[in-house]
Amino acid sequence: ARPADSLLAVLDPRAEEPFQAVLERFAHETSPSGPRTIVLALGPEGGLLPYERDKLVQAGLEPFGFGTRILRTETALPALVGALG
């Protein structure tokens, strides 16, 4: 189980829920200021293996999508951090 004031999420190109929706949902669940701790997991280009993704979801990470294009890892990380801004 994740701590109440944290967001644990995994980037999954197949996920239906977009990153912004996950952030908004967790902001409403935690506090008016949003989650205090954010942990994002992302894998190589093309995403994680289904087994890897399933294990992360079982560990409590929420899958999220970040658009229709597959981003390189070195592009995805700064884009995600920028989206938090």
C-alpha cells in the first residue's frame, strides 16, 4: 500500500489514463496541495515488459500514459518532470 500523501506511478504506453488525470486524481485524494512525494518509474523505449509492468502495479504503482508517441527515456523524464510544474 502506498503512503496516503504519495503518488507512485509507472509510465506505460498501453495505459488508458493520462499522466495529468493521475496527478489530478491523486491531488484530490491526498490534500489541496497535492501529493508530497512522487515516484515515477519508466523503462526503456517501448515500455516495460508486461511481467515488469504487472509486478510494479502489484507493488502499488499506478499505470499512466503520456501521449501517443513513444518517447526516448532521456526525453520522457524531463517531459514528465516538466508536466509536474
